[in-house]
Amino acid sequence: MAWFFTFWSPSAHPRHARFIFFFAFVSFLLIYLLVVWIIVGDNIPGYLFTAGEQILEKGDLQVSSKERQQKKEEMFKDIATIVADKCVNPETGRALTLAMVERAMHEIHYSVSAKAAKKQALDVIRLLQEDGSLPISRAHMRLQITLLKRQAEYVKELLEPLLEKIEEEGEKDGNATIVCLIDPGRYREVEEVINKEAKKATLEVLDLAAVQEETVV
């Protein structure tokens, strides 16, 4: 029997050893497929596809989890930036810092979604206003209205319910000018009044978010 073991020894016949290993692997694979066939019946391709899909999905989750977390953090900061740019402290009229907004968002446990950052920023503003921990309101728009002098008083009366504040009245090139603050949500209404009631009038946006020069740190 010694010749038999010597003949089949891997060190004596490396090629035979590789063949035996390959034969054993194929046999194991066939046995595995037979067991799978007994368990799942004729749906072997579907079973294998589902199993492979799950493996790929889990691998993708592991590989991209850090990337998704990074994207969430970037979206969170983008939303906070929009809120800080568009809002002020209504008690002081001063701008809110990015750090203040981010801290407030963490305190209300805000979680980003798949919606656009601008839409989420509006949601955040509403949630922060409801929470009340951070005094916050939309910053006013600063407009300049230029119109004929004879129309100024009439148009100003029509606009008065829509304006938050008239900052300045004057003249420019023989026309009357009104610099005022409005809530951004009323811009369309102001524009409609100007277009309908004031001939040759112009409406200019001087500042999308009018705030005090100093900012709260």
C-alpha cells in the first residue's frame, strides 16, 4: 500500500494535488446545488439571484455608509446655511449665525430627507418657530419703488397694509421714491399693485434679506 500513498502524495505529484482539490471543490458545489434544489425546488436561478443581490446590497451598504453619512452632513449644513441667510432674530433684527441655526436644528432633532435643501429650509424655519427655543423669523425684503409724484400718495395708501415699514421717501430724476421693507411672501401682492395702479413705475429689490449690520455671535 505504500506505493499508493506515495503516488497520491501532493508533494510527489503537484499536478495531481491540484486536480484532487479541483475535483473536491466541484463535488462540493454540486452537492450544495443539489441541497438547494431539494429545498427551493425549480426556483434555483431566482434563489441564487436573490442571494447574490443581497450580498451585493450588503456590500454596497458597508462601502457607501460613510459616503451617505457625509452627504447627510453636507445637506444638513446646506439647509442651515439657507436658514441663516434668510432669517433674523425678530427681537433684534440681527442676522443669525450658522452655528446658532445648526445648534437649534440639533436640539429639535431635525433629520434631513430627500427633498431639496430650500424646501427643507422652509420646514426648519416653521419647526424652529413652533419650538420657540430660537427667536427666528424670515428676514424682510428691502424694496425701492419709483413712480410718478402725482401717484405717490395714492399708491402708498394701497401698499400700506402690505408693507412692514417705510424706511425712506424721496425724489429721483423728478419721480417719487419709496424705500420699504416687506415680508418676502407678499412680494407678488406688492408687484400686482404697482403694475395695476402705477403707470411707468418700477419696483427694485435692494436686499433679499435686510438685517442689522451687526450679527449675533
